[in-house]
Amino acid sequence: MTQAEATGRTEALLTLAAIAYVDDSSQDAGKIGEAIEAELQKLPAAISEDWSLAFGPVIFPDTDSLLFVAENAATQELAVVLRGTAPDDKSRAVDYPAKQIDCTYCGMDGAKVSAGYMWAMTGMVGVESRGQSLGDFLKARADGSNALRIYVTGHSQGAGVAPLLLAWIIDQSAQWSPSTPPSIQCQAFAPLSTGNPAFATWIAQHADCILFINPLDIIPFMYADIQKAIDDGIPTTIPANDRKMFETIKEAADAAGQWEQVPNTVTLESRALPSSMSFENQKDGQHNVNSYLVLMGYPQTDVGAPSPFAS
């Protein structure tokens, strides 16, 4: 699949993934929900689509992980949106590759995923919004439905968790009673590796999942290709202290097991930042969700830092 072919819902999903970062220093789901609704009201003018908040947001407090569901007003399509890493230690700890555990939703021997991502995902789906869990909400929408379309999306940590949540939703769908089978697809942006090669194989064989990766963004090299990122200097020559940090992460990842990205990947056309920028600023700029929007030719949001590409 080329970048040009992957645009049916990609603009809306990446924009929703960006909106998920709104007010990310707060742990007040009600306040964040109001901020999400305010951002969603801007979408008809920004991308000519009308999406509303249908479920959540819910926050799993142990990991500060957040998800919500948005609904397309014209098509009734649902997008399950996962937030990326929040600016606190609980959220950052989720990304650390300390351990792999069995993917209990995959039905494939040896399929393992990040323990941190499993912890965050199972926590979020267990939190209720208006008396419903995510599983309750999706079943209520699916029962009796005709060709319901469900998307799973996220950026960064949200993108790493997204294939795992996709596997969970597919497993849950066995309990639904639709008039015609639903369509369930994941589109994830700048993901860290979710799990091991067996998990990546299961997703490739049994699910519809597309990853979008900026080749100058070092984060998607975590954890399957850390050494390549270090050797190649992604996005630029890595200073000694940062190199040591990435080598320590590689040691932890290697001790946890093998890692592999889901194979259906769209590699974006990269754009280098000025060499005068520090490694840290280049790293953050290449990974920025608004930078992904710019690289794909879409308008930025006003959530979070603007892309340095627009400067």
C-alpha cells in the first residue's frame, strides 16, 4: 500500500489521534471530554467531516492511559482513539520494554506482547463511561447493525497499543449479533513495537492493520530495530549520552524477547530538519503528531506543539 492509497479515512483518524492529546496533563475525564468535544466541533471546517464524542473518554489511572470513541455523523462509523504518551512517569513507564506476556486474545501459541501495553489496554477497557465499558458500548452498537465500520487509531504509545486493542475487539466481536458482519480496521501512526514476531504474524494473518511511519522518527524503531536507529543516526547523529540511553533500552528490550512491527507499513516521505537543531529537538519534531499530519499533506491541529516543518 502506498501513502496515496491509504487516505480513505486516514486524515480523520490521524486528526482524531492528535485530538486525543488535548489537555493531557489533566486526569479529569469530564474536563478532557469537554476539551475533546470542543476540538471535534472544529473538524467540519478543518477536514470537511463531522465527528462527535460517542463514548468516554475513559482514563485508567494506574497508567494514565486514555481512550474515547468518536462517531462520524454521516456514516455512523466509529473510531476508537487511543492517546499517546502523557507527560508523566506513569504513562512513560508503559512504553518501557521490561517484559513480554502472552496475547490471550490471539489464539496463536507463542504470540506475546508488551506487558506494559497489555496492562494499559486491559485497564482502559475495564473503565466505565455512563455505566458502560467499551465492550458493552461496542456490543450495543454492533447488535442488529448492518455493515458497521469500526476503526482503531492512535499515535506513539496509542499506536503501539492499537494492534493489541484491535485483537481484543476482534475477540469481543464473537459475542456480537450483527445483521451483517462488521468491518474492523486499525490505522496507527508512529508506533512502538507492540509484540514479538508471532504476534505480528497473527495480526498480518487475521486482522486489518496499517502502520504509518516517518523514517526519520526514531520512536517506531523501538524496539525491533533500535540498533539500526543508533547506527544510522535517526534522525541525526545521536549524542553520546542519548546513545547510551538507547543502548540501555535495547538491552532491556533484548532481555524481554524478540520484537517485530506489524508488517503492513506505509513509509512516509521524510523531510529533514535543519542541522542547527539539537538532536532532542529533531527527535521530538520528527515524532510530533502534527508533523505526521504535515508529512501526509493534512492540516495541523491546534493541540500540542506545532510541527517544525511548518516554520
